[in-house]
Amino acid sequence: MVDKPNTASHQDSSIINQSYMENPLLWPIMEVLKHQSGGWKVHTLATHLNDLGLMPALDPTPEKELFKKNFLIMNALYQLQEALYPDSWLQVQAMDIVLMSGRYHGNTHTIDLNDPLRDYYINWINYEADEGEVKRLLNEFWTRYKRFVGGSETDMDRSHALRLFELPLDATHQDIRKRWRRLALRWHPDRDEGNTAKFQTLCEAWHVLRR
């Protein structure tokens, strides 16, 4: 079940905004959708990500486990929708997830910033965990994703990571996040002119800079 619960918690002032917490499932989901653009539902996508080794156990209670997996996937889908727009359009519906490639599709759809379902799923407070728990969770996901995409395991410091992003040492988190998404979309292996090695290195740099 992924329907929006009847709650006003998304209005709470302690909301953990997606601007500071990028969901690492965003890029694995993009890879899945590039290989099969349609025919996905949240539960089938969850099963596929689990088969790839990217979906750890999230809660000992089966009902909460299901909710948290659904939440993370929906959160990633809405973030990916924003990242791809307007060049492509990602239809985010629990039972009908479709990636429509091409600027034509991007220009015939718009992101509804007032959509209550979107508003619910991009706010981390609704995951029912405090900020520290969410950060711990995302660190675990990023560790799994780094193993998934491969690359060097050598440590990278912040200054080196910023040089790779071609940003100054005083770059803001917003600057870093914007540059990461542009670079990731440009070099992702499933893009026409993507580069696997470059993308792996950028993933390592983002893993350092996102903290």
C-alpha cells in the first residue's frame, strides 16, 4: 500500500527536506527504467531492487517493512522525476511507473508542486524516523550502491571531490547538489554518451560531498 496516510505531519517544521537528503535509490531506479521503461509497479520495482542486492531489511515488523520500502521508492521516483525534467518525463504512479524519453514528453507534462502525494513522499519526516536514522539508512544505501557500480575504494577528501565537480572550496550544498545531478545525468552509463568509469568516480565524490 502506498496511499498517502491521513496525517498532517508533512507540515511539521522539523521536516527533513529532500534538498539535503538525496535518495541513493534514484540512480539504480534510473538504470532499471532505462532498460525497461514501463510495466513497473512499486512492489515489482522493490522486488527487482532486492534481487540486485540494493534493498536491505528496513524493519523487523512486516507492515512497517513494506511501508518503508514503498516510501523510499516513491521518494526516489519523485526526486528522479525532478532530475530528468524537462528532457524526459517520469510518470510516478504506484501501479504504473513509466519513463517517457525525449523532450517532447517532458514538454507535455509538468511537475505539480501542489500534489499532496508528492508533498508527502519527498518529506523524510514521514518515513517515521529521526534525522540521524535517515542519514544512517542513506549511508548504508550509498555503500551498497558504490559496490554495485564498482570503482576505487580509496578514500577521497573534500577538496579533491570539489575539484572533480569543478567547484570552489566554499561551494554551498545547493551548488554541490545541482552540479552532482548535472554530472550524474551526463555521465551515467545508460546515457548515450555516458562513461562508466567517470560515473563511478563522480559517485565517490558525491558520497564525500553529500555529508
